[in-house]
Amino acid sequence: MKQISEQEWIQMKNAVWDEFLTHATQAEIFFSVGSSNWDDNAYLLNWILEHPELDKAIPLRAYWMSVPDFMKLKFASRAEAEAVGWILESFDFVETLEQKYVAGFWKESRIRFDPDEEDWTKGAIANASRLKRPIPKLMFQRLEGEEAKVPEDFDEGLPLALAQRLYDLLDEYEVV
């Protein structure tokens, strides 16, 4: 087994994700957000922040799956999140996504998405009076459109063939 650095592994993994995201439909990306392993996928989340052509349902789903009420319950500012350390990347993602969404960075809305259907907003509603920073009302609004068809043969947010490529790379390389 060949040894590679963490940085080399991240580059290989990101190349596979880039291949997917370059050719994926909006529905596939929407599904990917909901089925991806978020503990190991900063690439997908950061990619969303840089692509205004995405359907609004994609960043809105990513926002609620990021549990923004936790961030707003625990931290009044970035400095407070920075003091904790491990949460800073998630804090910055939620804040950046929220700012861009409210500012209209994503304009297209063809995929139906209702944050209430997945119970993601319940904590935010239940804790509204205790949040150190409010969640904008716009983030709670349902998006009308067509149901995103669930693609078949996905694993960890990727089509099976691409997910298998990642597994094969892990069989070939040891990350040191």
C-alpha cells in the first residue's frame, strides 16, 4: 500500500467530488447534500457557497442540516465560536450561507423544499427566545417547485461509481 499525506488525499477526494459536481443535475446535488457525510465533506459545502446558479433549495437544505439554531443558541459572535475552536468552520459556513441567502445570492427556485417537513426548524422555533442571534424569517420559508427525484445508486452523497472510486483509492493508499 502506498502512503500519501492528508493533503494529497484531500486533493484526490476533491477531484472526485469536482467531477460529480461539474456534471450533476440540480436534483442530484440537492440529494447529495442530504446524503453526504458532512464530517468529511467541506468541499461540497464550500462549493455550494461559490455557485449562485444553484437552486435555492440546495443551500436552504444545507443550512437547516447544519443546525443553525445550535450555533445561534451557543454563540453570540464569531469570537465566541473561535474560542471553542472545533466549531469555527461550521459556524462560518452557517453564517456565510445565511448572509448570501438573505442577500439573494441564489435566485433560481425550481425544487420544492420545506424545512418544516424534516423537523429541522423545530429546535429553532422552540428555542427562539433563547437564541443569541435570530434566524431570519426568510430561512423558514418553504420553496415551491417540483419534487427532486431521488437518484438511485448513491453512497455518501456520490453516485455509486464515484463513491466506489473513493473506496478504491482508500484500498490503494494509506493516508499518513
